Amino acid sequence: MIFDAPELIWSYLTSPRFFQAAMMTLLISICSLIGGMVVGLVLALLQEARLAPLRAIAVGYLWLFRGTPVLFQLIFVFNVLPSFGFVLSGFACAILALSLNEGAYMAEIMRSGILTVGRGQRNAARALGMQDWQVMRWVVLPQALRIIIPPIGNQFIGMLKLSALVSVIAVEELLLVANQTASSNFRYLEALAAAGIYYLAMTTVFMVLQSLIERTLRRRGRPAKGGLTQRMLSATSDLGRVR
């Protein structure tokens, strides 16, 4: 059995079922990360809001989703939502639960990136006649992006591995397919080795992409000539062209 292990691993790696399961894992991870970024950005803005009830909503959300396990949230969404009339597929439940959980952690990443942009720059932009949303769009977010890209990349790699939990709600992702395949012939070493190779390949590709994005942002983030005022005026003229 040991001698034919490499051939069996290769057959699993080239199996359409394993490949489709890997693509399902990748799709769940990407959709959940995007959903988590949207939720995280909303929560970060709520935490910076002037109204206390809005800040309380953000704090309550963080308390709830950080204080309960991801597995609990997955099972809750899958089993409890139908009793309220919301019947979703396992795929949709997986993305919803992972996005809501990821948003609780993305909120702090987004908020830390926003807070790195000093109030002096915001005040200078307002002095040039920008509205608050324009300050956020043209001054704060472009600079915050360079700060939040590295932790977002790390969160995605974590999400890629965390997606294995959705196997408990019968979503045919990579780990579930590997486990089902091994259960038919008890060759767990080969099936799990093939799944591990897929996981390593995907995480390696995204680590390289993250490095390239960080390098590109670092080059674009070099100080421009003329100082802050000239950059603000340039941003204002760009805004006028967009209009």
C-alpha cells in the first residue's frame, strides 16, 4: 500500500472532483473575505460615528461575533434561519456566516488603517472645501489601503483554512471531499495529502500576490513633490475631473 501511495496521490490531484472542491474552497474564501471587508468597513465607520447608539451597535456586534465560535455561527445560520423563514443553501449559509464572523475582525483592521491618517490631513482637506465623504474617499482611504493590505492578506490565508469548517453543513469543499474519498477505501494518507497539497498551492499563490500588491502600493506611496497642500489641491482637481 505504501509503494503505490505517490500514484494514488497524483490521481487525486488530477481528479476533477478534487479540483472542483478546491475551486469551491477558493470561491467560499474569496466571497467571505469580500463580505467581511464590507461588514468591517461599515463597523469601522460606525465606531468613528459621533452618535453613541451607532457606536453601541458596532461594539455589540464585535462582542457577539468575537465571543462565539465560528463553528457555532455556521451551525446557527444553517439550522436556525430556516425557522424564521430564511431558507438558504449550504453554500449561501457558509458565506453568510463566515462573512459576518470575518467582519468582526476586519473592523479593527479597517479602523486601525483609518486612524493612521492624521487629523491634520483631514482638516486640510476640509479647508479646501471637501465634504466628509470626499475626505474619506480621496484622502483617508487611499492612504489607509497601504496599511490594511498586509493584514487583509493574512486574513485571507486564514479564511482559506477556516473554510474547512463548512464541511459540517455538507458543503462539498476540499476537506469534505478528501474525507469522503478516504472513507471509501480507508486511504486517508493519500487523500489528505492531496488536499494538503491543494491548500499549500493556493496559500502560496496568494502569498506571492500579496507581496506583489504590497510592493506596488509601496512604490505608489512615495511622497509626491510639493508637500501636503499641493497634494490636496491635486486631489481636488482630480475630484473635479471625475465630476
